[in-house]
Amino acid sequence: MTRDESPPVLELVGVRKTFGSVTALADGSITVHPGSIHALVGENGAGKSTLIKVVAGLHRRDSGTFRFRGADAAFNSTAEAKNAGIAVIYQEPTLFPDLSVTENIFMGRQPRSRAGRIDKQAMHQEAARIFARLGVTLDLQRPAEGLSIADQQIIEIAKAISLDAHLLIMDEPTAALSGVEVERLFAVARSLRDEGRGIVFISHRFDEIFSLCDMITVMRDGAYVATTPTSETSNDELVTMMVGREVADLYPKDLAPIGEVVLEVKNLNSAGNFHDVDLSVRAGEIVGLAGLVGAGRSEIARAIFGVDSYDSGTVRLNGRTVPKGRPAAAIRAGMALVPEDRRQQGLVVEASLARNIGAAIRRRLSRFGLITAGIENKTAGPWAGRLQVKSSALSMSAATMSGGNQQKVAIAKWLATDPSLLIIDEPTRGIDVGTKAEVHRLLSRLAGEGMAILMISSELPEVLGMADRVLVVGEGRISADLDRADATPEKVMHAATARHEQSRQEASA
Amino acid sequence: MSADTRTAPDRQSRTLQTARTLLASRETAIVIVIVVIIAVATAMNQSFLFSGQGWRDLLLTPSILMVMAVGSAVVIITRNVDLSVGSTLAITAYLTGRLFIDFPGIPILLVVFIGTLVGAVLGLINGALVAYGKVPALVVTLGTMYIYRGAVLTWAGSDRINASDMPRDFLHLGTMQILSIPLLTIVAVLVLVCAGYWLSSTRSGREMYAIGSEPEAAKLYGLPTTRRVITAFILGGALAGLAGVMYAARYGTISASAGMGWEFQAIGAAVIGGVAIFGGSGSVWGAAFGAILLLTINRTLPIIGIPDFWQRAVVGALIIGAIVLDRYLSARRHRQLQEARDQT
């Protein structure tokens, strides 16, 4: 390591970023030296992604120090950050589906011959050279459309290599990779490190962090916690630093009496999304659906609710089969789905609070086919009160409310339909800690009243804290069914990555 | 990783692959359809192809629409649309006439330049509203379509510019032939070749496809999205402006209603030619062939004795057919790629 001789590649001190009333990053600090692989760890919502986006030029910081290669930096666009020598591999690859693999790598930076003409031959040779270095065979001419997440990730990495960057940031690059692919990625990362580049590596998998990284920075609730050399810390110490608070306060789960089976899913299949899914949820039970991003959890929920169709299998609610592909039928049968993306799918953000709450029960509200604001307000009032939605008036537009209050409105809207099953996707994403606890208390109370709840969450502590039973989804299959007492972070992570582990062992054997 | 991938196919198989792609391409399919239509029309009436007049009309009729369709294709490739090009054509066509009347002896090349420039400025207005105002192109250009048309209606009133108002030399350009090829056709082909080269072989051209294919990714790549979208609209406007000058030379008679509905023909031509309406794919070659197909069918149907209603219905059916075909092909491809992935 050369940490004490040359200036750091990246230096952030006390960087702050807020979106409206939500503070996404309160104190972002990290120092990355050339020739080092630096892990950035923390729970979801700890502010890692926001920090990355500030460095990448996607967000402008509100305050704090940001130095790149020893000089003060403030990037106004991703192009500026890129030109300065920062390459970012995002969690979810963003490619141009209509363009070829090669074009996706070089877009905006194609090699040119005289008169500005793109030198297609040089471009293909360079692409072939990078893929040879990565040890990957991929048809360079085919469009990016339809490529697996792993292949798309490889293109992102090829792009970063072709940039010849001083700083390479990888935001959970291994989330969707198989064992062989992870090994290959690590080999590339190590060779880039040996060339003297700085690398920031974000991952939830401790085994990867300990085998790859030499320094670790921990973040929690948008703030810097500590930086330590990998050799001087342990798994347990990291977890303590990451969580750092009493989990019990945040997850007020009361044990409710478990009743009859409400939802029963048998043998659900959808090509490319999930396979052989069997699951059941009983009255009064909260079932957590855990797994990695892209494992197929949301797809399963959408199929159960009928937003997406599926190839085969059955969904039964209270003993009656629910027809596939028809959300209206699912709602009539007593299902409710609070989607992951509340701004896009959960709410009509331009409309008033009252209108949003009444949105799913419009038929019941209408009198002679007409709905008046008075009827809407009368129905919405009790719900808004019960869920402690903080707003000045029922006529207030949902767009101006905080993320936590919007989420409460999205939940209220579905509770108004009086469902027997509530499916809730990422119930507390992008919500501050205080409101999080309120949402959790609400879920616990609903279960206590006999509602069946299927909760999808990427936050492991949330799943472990709230669920009576945890189902782990790995690569489109249910890979484990754990009782509350048995569910530990290790078991869940192991099940979520089981197939990765297996193929990794095969690769090393 | 899918099993059927490969890095470097040998030269022979690459040639084969190229040949197969060419045969399967939309452009080739349309050329074949055009040839069939011409053959049928010629069989019904020899003079459709084998007469001086027939040959000239065959090439001349689609020329102006080809120029407009090339512009529309570029705009559509960036996931936008320009409905105002018909009105732009009317403005520059009328402007052409006015310039010859108000400034006798004005050089023809200068008129061509002014017409194109005015078109470009009208395109810039659209582009700026779309790119800076963040208003959907459909709404912006629907508005400017009426505004530009209203401007020319106010300006021209019921006035009509006739052939006698314009210099003989200029009108001659509209029908002139070089080696039996009409000059306007040569202009259209030149525009097509330049635009085709630009889109396929330069950074800015490829970025047009990237922006239309996935605007979010374009932002993350750091592409100059705003500037490129404005460029597309300027180009679309400039080509509509040029088409207006060509219109004046070709028809000699210009009223305020010139080019009404042409914007839809231009978009239709692009769609028939395989330019995806959601951007990101297709080529100006396809759009130009689409224009030829559209207008050649229009001229053929009366020869075969098909009534007026059906002539319009055929155009509509072509557009819907092209879109349904695109949907079907892309759904099938997507499904195949996904199944191949599941098997690994």
C-alpha cells in the first residue's frame, strides 16, 4: 500500500445532501488512496448511494469538502466527473437496449479517425481486447436488449475499464453475479488496484469485503461512523457499527394469534422471472419476503396481485381461486398491494390527500355515479387520523408531503378497501427513522387485528424485526422458509446467495 | 452467460451474417414491396414506367416527402416527434414566392439558403421548448403546428402565388432532369446520404440513437442530451424549410394551405420504414423508402381503379400494419432472448 506517500484519490469530509425535508446524507466522509480497494458498508438507507451520486456528478452537495486527486472538485454533470477520471458501476445497469454491446461501451467516447468518422474497426478491436482481459465471451454486435443482469454488469465493467479511470466506484456489483463471474470481477479489481487506481466497493456480503478490500468505511443513517483497516476488524464489529442502535425500538412487533390460511400460492411460474413459487400467509401473520435486489420478489408480488400475468400455477385467497392478470378481481377478492415506488405507482401525487385515500374505493363512494369532495373528505378523515398523517388539510396535494407521510397515505388508500391480505413492497424505503417505527407499529397492529401481511423488504433488520416467518428468494426461487426464532442474518444471506456460493465453490474447485 | 455467444466470428461467417441482416432488414423488405407495386402498375399501364413522363413522375413525386421524412426520422429516433413540419413547409414555400416578388433578381441559391434557415429557426423554437421547457414534443409541436399555420394564413390571406410570379429559371429547377434523373430527386438523395452517414458514423449521430433508446442512461453516460435533441429539431425544421423551397419550384402555385397534412405523411413514412415511434432504432433510409412506398401506392391505386376512400385506408392500414409487425417482432425477439437465458 502506498497510502502515506501520495495524496488520496478521493477525499470527502462532512458532505451533506438533502432532498426537500429528507436528509439523505448528513455527514459523508471517506478517504480513498491510490492502489487501494476501499469498502463502503452500511444498511440500506445509510446514505451510501447518495454519497456515490455526489461523487459521480449526479447530485450537487449542499455543503462539505470534496477533493479529487488533491484538488477541490464540484461536478455539475456525470460527463464532468467522467472526464476527470471517475467511473461508476451502478447497482442496476443502465444501458441502451437498442444499441450493440460495443456501442454501449464506447457511447460518447468512440475512437475517431479523420473527419470525425467513428473508427468502427478500432472500436471493435478495443472492445474485443477488454473482453479478452475480462475473460468473457459475448457477441459484441448483438443489441443489449435481453441480456442477463450479469452480462449487463460485465458491459458496465468493460465501460469502466475503457475509461482508464483513476477512481472506480462499484455499487453492489456482485448482487446479481454468479460465483465465476464474481471471481473474474475480483481479479479485474485487483489488477486495477495494482495499477495504482483507487477503488470504492459497496457490498452487503462480508465474505467479499474481507477477501477483496484493504480498508472499510462504515456509514449509518446518512453519517460517517468509522474507518478501519480490514485486518483490524471483524464481522461482528462491523455489524455493531452498522446497526449501532437497539433494534427493538425500531421494530415493535407484537406476537398476534395466527389464524386460518388467507393466501395460498401454489407452483407459480413465470419464465425469466420466477419458478415453482409456493407460499402461504395466515391471518395475523406477517411473512417477510427477503432476498437480493433483482431476485424476483417484486415480480412474485405483482403476479399474485394480478398486475403481471404468469405462465402456470394458482393463487387462492380465503380458499377461492383468484383469476390471473386481473388486479380488479384481486381487489374484489380482498387483496391490497402497496407498491415499491409510491410516487409512480402508489399515489396520484398531484391529487389531494382525500382523493388519494378514496382512490381504491371510488365505486363504493359514488352516489348515482358521482363522487363529491364532501364524500371523499368524510371517508378519508378517519383514515388520515388513524395513521397520523401529518398534513394541514385533507385537500393538500400529495406531492408536497414527506416520503413518510406519502407512504402512510398509500397504505391508508388500501386499508380503506378493507382487505384481508396486504402485500407491501419496501414499506419504509426512503423514510426517516422516526416514521419508519410508526409504519412498523401500524403493520404490527394490523396483523394483531387479523390481517395477513406479505412484506417485501431489502432491509434485513426490518425483515428479521417484523416478520413472523421469513421466506428467502434467491434467483427466482424460494430458497428458505425460516421461522422468526430461527431467522438470523447469516441464514437469510446464505439462502439468498446459495446458488452463488455453490457455483463459486465449483469455480474454485 | 448465454451459451451461443462468441467473440470473433471468422470473416466468412461475418459476411454471411451481414448478408442475412441485409436480407432481413426492413429497408430491403420495403424496396421489394416498392418494386412489386411498380411492376403491377406497369403491367396494368405500360406508361407508368416506360415513358418519359412516367419515369420522371415516379422519381419526382416522392422527392419532397423524402426530404421531410428524413428530418422526421431523426426527430423520432431521439424519442420525440415534430408535427409542425407541414406548417413550416407552407411558411418557407410562401416565403420563397414572396422573396422572388419583393426582391426581383434575388439569386436562387440565396432563396434556397433563406428558406432552409427559416425552417431551422422554426425547428429551434420547437427544440428549445421541448428540451428546456420539458414539455412533451407532441404537445409543443401540436401547438406550433397551429401557430405556424396561423402565421402563414395571416401573412398570405387568400393570396396565391402563381408560376408567373416566379423566375423561369427557378421553376425550371423543379422539373429539370440530369441524365434523366430529376434534380429534386438528386437533392433528396444527397440529403438522405448525408443524414444516413451522419447517423451511422459520427459520435453525435450515434448519440441520437442512444438518447432515444434510453434517456436515463444517456444522462448517466453524460451525453449532451439537451443539445442533441435541439439539433434534431433544428435539422427536422431545416429539411422542412428546404422542402418548402422544393415545393415552390415543383408546383409553382403556393397558397397558405400548402403542405397541410404532410407532417403525418412524413411520420407515417418513417414508421412504415421501420423507425420505432419510441425512438432508438430505425434508419433514415427506411424513412425515405417509406416515403417512396407511400406516394407510389397513392399513384398506383387510381391506375388499378381503386376508389378514393380505399386509397386513404390503404395508407392507414400500412401504418398500423408496420407498427403491429414491429411489436410482434420485438415481442418475439424478447421472448426468445429471455428463454435462452433461463436455459443456462
